[in-house]
Amino acid sequence: MTTRRSFIAAAAALGIAPAFAQAQTPAALRIGTFLSDSGAQASFAQDGGYFKKHGLTAEVRFMASGTAIIPGVTSGSLDVGISNVGSLGAAYSHGLPIVLLAPGSVYDQKKQSTAMIVADPAIKTAANLAGKVIAVNGLHDLVMFATSAWLSRNGVDASAVKFVEMPFPTMPNAVGRGTVDAAVAAEPALSTALSPAFGQRILGYPYDAVNDRKPFLITCWFTTQGWLKAHQDVARRFVEALSETSRWANADPAQTALILAKHIKLSPDVLATMTRSTYGRSLEAAEIQPVLDLAFKDKLFSPAIAATAIMPST
């Protein structure tokens, strides 16, 4: 039996009382996210009025990557943040009091919003990447070890490539200039790279190697156990606001694309062709465990971690 936590069930599991039992006292919330479609739920909730609806005054801060957000949350300069599941597992393995709150984006084979981009016509297959430089948005996180697994599946020793860290929005320019040979870009950087202005192309989809092309959670919203214990009502409101936001974003990608374009300068052709992220509606161990297993295999942490260890307890 899989362990599953709907947004509201997760709130209950965390000991958070139902909305009707508590007053909506205004509360401030400092949120860390990054500039990509997969990290845009907070922007959608802010601009779409869902934070306001749930009595939250949110300050959304944009950072380079999920790995950069974790120290902000654990140090107390941020209340909640988003990061990839592998990095959250690594943080937990190092003794940081991480607890998941809500799902972020979900891998969907039919809606690939992250891909390996290249410009050099000589790079035709994964084998041509041996000895090359590949940009990822964070070293030793999900994108990097998913890429390592994808390279291995295509007969390339991952140690034969050099990984460099780079924010998603800067990747198309870096690939175009030849600063890096390839990059693993998420939307909207992916569509920017594929647009006529850049003319780059997709070499492959590294996330295919994570869970044999079955769904998994790419990112999760999280906080610390101490903050959660002290702010249960605020956490509940945040979880419920994201639940409504995710439902809206999945159902109305055209409207949320306009919000994304507000925060990231996008040309009309990029907006028109962009593959949108899918946002999760529940925390499910079966969709978290494959990422933790791959991170463990890639020696990101040891010993292995069970998904339930960083999920809300029952």
C-alpha cells in the first residue's frame, strides 16, 4: 500500500486544525522559489489572489535554485521554500529538520517541460557528450543525478562530463555562446532555447531515467519542523492556498502563463509554444521514493532514506 497525503489530509496529519475551526488572522509568510515554471506556484498564488483569500501576506523571493533555498529555510530567513526531492533528502540526511508540506511539479512523460538542449550540430547523440560541459541548475541535485542516470543508460560514463551550475534563465545564452556544450533547461528557458531567436534543439529528456518514465515528484514545498510546530495555522493556510492554485494552474495554463511572463521576460513565440508544468495535488510516497533512491545510488547521501521520513507524520 502506498502512503498518500492529500493537501488537506497532510494538514490534518501535521496536527493542523480545519479552516472552519480557526479565525483567519492575517499572517506574513516569506517564501523562497526560483524562476521557472516548475517553481511558479507561489507566483500564481500571489497574483491569482489565493494567498490573500487565505489570509496570507506573502513575500515571494526568487533564488538561483532549490539547493540555494534550503539554507534560507533552515536558517530562518525564509519560512517555506521549494526544492527538488533529492536535495531535500540530502538536507535531512545531514540532520536538518526538513518536513514536506505540499507537492510542487510532477514529472509527466506526455508533458516534458525539462530537457537537454544543444546547439552544436556535431552533438547528435548522448555519446557525443563525453568530455563536454553540461549546465545544470544545481550541483548534486535532482537535475544533475537524473542527467547522470540518463547518460549511463545511453552508454556514457557520467564522470566523463563536467557539470557546472547555472540558473535556468541563463542557459540558452550560455549554450548559444558555447560557454557550455549542453544544458538541462526547464520551462520557460527550454522554449526560449528552441525559439527561432536561438534555434537550439532537444537532445534528450534526463528525467526519463528517474522512475522508468512513470510519474514522480520533481519538487516539493517544505519547511522546518520547528517552524511548523510554531505556525501550524499559517502552514495550513499555505497548503490550502497551494491546493487551489495547483487546481487552477493545471486547468487554466493560458492564464498562468501570463503571470509567468510577468516575472520572466518572455517573447510571444515562447509563450505560445511552452510546455507547461503539471502541479501535484497530493504527497505520495510512491512518487517521492524513486528520487530518494536515485540520489542514494548517486551517493548524494547515505544511508538510504524512506520517503515517509520526510513526509508529514500520521
